[in-house]
Amino acid sequence: MKMTVIGCGYLGATHAACMAELGHEVLGVDVDAAKIDSLAAGTVPFFEPNLDDVLKRNIAAGRLRFTTDLAEAASFARVHFLGVGTPQQPTSGAADLTALRTAVRELIGHLRGRHLIVGKSTVPVGTCAELADEIAALSRSATIELAWNPEFLREGFAVDDTLRPDRIVVGTDPRHPDSDAADRIAQVYRAILEDGTPYLTMDWATAELVKVSANAFLATKISFINAISEICEVAGGDVTALADAIGHDARIGRRFLNAGLGFGGGCLPKDIRAFAARAQELGVGDALAFLREVDEVNMRRRAALVGLVEKACDGSVLGRNVAVLGAAFKPESDDVRDSPALAVAAQLSLRGARVSVFDPKAMGNAARVFPTLRYAESARDAARGADAVIVATEWAEFVHMSPAELSTVVSRRLIVDARRCLDGDAWRAAGWEYRALGSSAVATPTATAELVDAPQTSDFLV
């Protein structure tokens, strides 16, 4: 099939490349000429494992092209996917649909004949009905149907999640039960569906609610264990052992019960805020009032980590050297949007610490957000002269890092495990103080901690 993907950011570029991988002819469209030039040259302007290979392979095969011209897109295909961003409004928690609405208006001005527009962006419930009315009012020379096919991508696994999803959800116009939109979209995903992937069809509103409901549930589960972590910190419990115990309950499960610094990124924070804001607009704000506490629990983890570091530094970080390992909101990503790691680094800097940050992929993005922090060339470089080392993003190279790699360069052997991802016993055995969120005990090393002679140096995202 021929299709276009309107909006070539993280979602759109991934979808375009993966649809070409399925054998379709795909034209990606974006207003950002620099982004289009980069993609057309086979370079993904953000970090996502394996996406570069998929992009280059399909450009070389002639199945994938990019343009800034919507008129070209309108004449190229009859199926158009929308991957335009829906960020949080700057003055409220609601989603900003300006770019999405603009893209739809400009596209339909070029359409002639019969077309299907398929939304993938995360939108508030009711958006499809509003867009459909606008499309009907503006269409002059085209018959246009609207469907919604929400994405469920995990950063770091986006290619696999697109080509091997756990389900495909499609919402269609409930006023036209005889529409063939769901069948046409099924043809797009035929190769995936033949592998047994569930294909779930429903009305617009339900499809719109699926994505935000899934993210709200996930955020709630993460904040739940972090709330329990707060209790453990004052009551003497071990939140990891607790999570292991309750995770054996099949009704609960162990996944996403990892206490730590909390969630960030471009989806969960904005989606739960937009969901709560939309519920308020619909007059049922009390139904999602708990999401405000979910959000607050998550934000408190950042303050808790800053407090833990201050306590470990005798009550103040003023004038202390602090290494922050991690800037992206999660490993296998260069995304620093609403990153807990980067927020902590910035807060420590504001409190007078000399903060040095290292992240394997997110350094450039982090430096654009917080240019006043020092950005190191390696974990060892960041830790040089440090009074405290914080593991704030659980990159594999940090998780499996040997204490010996840092022992000879730090000023004080103090490791703060913000993600509870390290082997605390191994660090203590190597003579380090080990501290972590979710534990009341101040972990002391099995050997006497030493002050190490090292050069004093001063001095990350979602």
C-alpha cells in the first residue's frame, strides 16, 4: 500500500520507517526542513536503538521518502497517519492540540477523492468527534474518513513495539457502523496480524481512552510502590523485598514495582495531567482526582533524593562535588523531557553543589536544557573528585560498573543508588558507603571508607 505519515518526530519517524519495513511505500511529512533533510539522508535526529538500520534499509530499497510538501503527500496516497505531537499546554495540564489541528486543516485542503486519516497521537477523549466535524465542514472535493489507532511505544523498544506489538487498537466513527475503515487499517497491519497479534476495534472515544488509561494505570503502579517506599524509609522496611513479596500475587505482578526516582519522559507525566484535565472539563474531575496524588508522589521522589544526598553530605551540598550518572529519563533513550535525573542534578546545583553529569546518549539534549551544569566525558570523569556519586538513570554500564572503576578518583566513596539497581553488597565490600531510596538504614561499608587523594573538580533528560 501507499501511505503518508504526517509528523516525523519520535512517533512519526518510527512509524514511517516500520511501515516501510512491512513492505509499504511510505512518504513522511514534516514542517521542519532540517528534520526532513536528516531523515532523508538516513540519519535519525534522536536516539532509538535499531531505528537507524530500519530507516537506511528502506530508503535504499526505495520504499521510504520524506518531504515538507503536503500537496505531494495528498497526491501520493489515500491513507494518512497522523503522528503530530500533543504536548502539555504551558499554562495548564491540558494537551495542546494546535499542531495536530493545523496539520489536519492543511492536509484536507489538498485532498481530492476518497481518503482515510488515521490518528496515532495521544489525544483527549472527544478529539475525534471534534476533528470529524471540522473535516466535514472544510472538505470540498474529498470524502474523508477518520479513525484513531493509538500508539503504545516504549522508548528504547519502539521498533520492536511497532513491528511486534502486543495489540493493535482501532477506533472508528460510531455513527457509521458500515464503514470499512477498520478493514483498510487491518490491511496496513496484515503481516503483523497474521502473526496472531490481537486486533481490537471499537468506537472513537474508547480508542482515545485506551492509551491514556494504560499510561494512568502504569503511572499509578509506579507511584504506588514509591509511596510504599516512603513508608519503608521511616519504618525500617526494605521496599525491594516487599515488592518481590507482593509481586508473587498474580493479581498484582512484579513488573513496574521498582521503587526509585520515579517516572518522567514525554508521555507519562503529560498524559496523566491531560487525562485529569479532560475529566475536569467533562465534569467528572473527581473520578481522576487520585492522579494528582500519583503525580505528587512521583515529584516527591526527586526531592527525597536531594534530601538523601544532603543528609549524606552532613546536611548540605554547598561546595561539594557531586557526580550524577544519567541524564535521560530512562536507559536506551536520549530523551530528557521531564527527566528525574536531570531535575535532581539541577536542584543540587541550585543548592550550591558542583555537579558533573554523564550520560551515554543524552549529553547534547541535557546541555541544551541545563547549560550551566558540567558535562563529563565518562562516568570516571564525572566522578573525579566527587564527594558523592549518584546513579540516577539505570544504564547497563552503570548497573554493571565495578566499584574499582571509580574508587581511585573520588574524594569520598559514597554511592547513592537512586534506582535501586546496584548490588549494594558489592559496593559495601569494596569499601563504599551505599545509600538508596526506599531504605531507612544508612548503609555503611564493610571496610573503612577512605578519603582518596584525587584532583578536585567541579561539576541530564526524558
